[in-house]
Amino acid sequence: MLISVITTVAISCGVVSVMIWLQKAHPWREDVLKRIVLESTLTTLTACTLIVALTLILLPIAPQENLQTALFNYLIVAVIMNFVLVALTEGIFFFRQWRNSAVEAERFKKESIRAQLESLKNQVNPHFLFNSLNTLSSLIDRDQELSKEFLDDLATVYRYVLQYKNEEVVPVQAELDFIHAFIQLLKKRHGDRVAFHFNVSPAILQQGIPPMTLQLLVENAVKHNIASSRKPLKVEVFSREETLVVRNNLQRKKKVSSNGVGLRNIQRRYQYLVEKNIEINESDQYYEVRVPIIPLA
């Protein structure tokens, strides 16, 4: 019994020591075939060497009737133990490496998503400012007083842009406050040719939405549709289940130059943030975009 315990402990320590050394000298990721050959050879030799040495040392203390039979039996045990220990230890090494790789991959994924989100937000801000300055430029030629009011409203709106420029998600209430201010800019340019109606459930006001989502959708509706006093453009913003909907009556312009930045930007941000898609519906009478509400912790 004593010999079996000593043998087991010695083989375990020897084999594990060899495998720890191999893990440092020849990690799995460098050369798998070389690692397997070295591991099998070295651990088997280590186990067998230890058995022979222990047998020769311990036999005088606890003599066996047949040294050759005892040595053979211990060698068989050593080989079996070696394979068990190799499988167990490598299983632990592999699991740790897999876990570390998974953690590292997740970290890189988050960093990549964050970088892409920053890129998308950087697309939105110049896009918004460019369109606003174009509007201001056209107003200056027609009405200097109105252009001054527009500039004041633009400053209010852009304050929101700067306040939330580093946020990935903002409360729906904040986005609605922003879009109401943005509408004042549109009113300066379009007057009663564009009408807005809001019906958003109070239950979702403290939920989330990517910043400037509603602004992009409203701007998209105004850009692509005819708006006149005789045929005003009607834009609705309302909640339905777990989405916010921006809908407009369809009176599409014949030709509009567009690079699709707005909708594509919103779609990508939702993909990166919650892996959800926006929904676009179109009929003969209306065009609508539904964006998911994002729960805030």
C-alpha cells in the first residue's frame, strides 16, 4: 500500500512538472504536432524512469518475490497513470487557454464596436451641420431676421449634439426634446408646408434610443418628399409596442441626390448596440421606419 501511494505521488509530480515546462517552452498555439510528440515521449520516459528508480530503491525496504514481475506491473501502472494525467492536465490547460481566448476576443469585439460607433457618430454630426448650414445660407439671402432666429435655434439644437456626442444611447425623452427643437429649424424654412404630430407613450420615455435617430428620420422624410401649402408633408412620431415609428405621407420627389447615410447609419448603430434591425414599411399612401426601443439599466 505504501509503495503504491509513493509511486502515485512521484509519477503525478514528475509528469505534471514536465507538462508545465512544456507549456512554457512549447505552447499549443505554436506547434501542436511537435508539442504532442514531445509530451508523449517525455512524460512516458519520466514516468517509466521514476518507476524503475522507485522500484530499485523501495524493494529492499519492502521486498517483492519477483523483481521483474513487480517492475513490469509498476511500468504498466505508470503508463496508464501517465495517459490519465496527460489528458487531465491538458484538458485544464486547454480550457484555460480557450477561456482566455474567449475573453480576449470579446474585448477586441467591444473595442471594435466602440470604434465603429464613434465612426458612425462622426458621420452624423458633420452631416447634420452641413444640412443646417445650407439652410442658413438660403435664409440669409431671403430674410436676415429669420436667419438670425434660425441661428439661435441651431445653437440650441447643436448644444444637444455636443452634450450627447459621447453617448451610445440616450433616453427617449431627451431625444424627443431634441427633435421638438429641431422641428423649429424646419419650421423656419418650410413653414406650414410640413406638419408634425407626436403620440409617444409615457411608458417608454425613460427607455433608450441612439442619439439623433429621430432627427435623421425626420430629415430623411423632409428631404425625399414634396412639401407645399396645397399638399403639406405630414410627419407622425408615435410609439407602437417596443418601437418608435416615424411615418410620413408619401409624395416622393422625382429626383433626390442621396448617399443613404441616414438610414444606413441608424441600421448599423442598432446592429452594433443590440443586434436588432430597423423596420421599413412602404405603401402607396405612406412611408414609415420603426426603430426598436433599447432598455436602459
